[in-house]
Amino acid sequence: GLMVDEVLGWEEFAAVDLKPVPEVMHRMLQVEIVEGLVQQEKDYLIVLDAWRLVSDAQMEALFAFMRT
């Protein structure tokens, strides 16, 4: 598995640059949280759907915190 322990930065890209997840990755990753891939020079970025990374209860707690 993969684990992200820190965010090193943000990358901007056009929606048309987002490619679907290759079938081979379906066996290696929890692809329901992966939005797609973006190619950058020789590498690829895995684009995650941030809304799927947290539970509904966690989102409610976050929104409650932000309202205070």
C-alpha cells in the first residue's frame, strides 16, 4: 500500500490533462479514492479525490470546527 504523511505542494493542471486510472493500478491501489493521473515530464501525479479520504463524521467535525 501507499501512505502519504505530508503534502509537499500543490500542482495545478487543466481538467483535460487528467487521465483515467490504468487497469493494472486497480490491482495495486485503492482506486476508489484516485481521481486519475496527470503526466508531468517523465513522472505521473496520482490525483486523489480528497472528499473520499475522510468519513462523513470526520467531515461534519471539520465543518463544525470551521464554524466556531
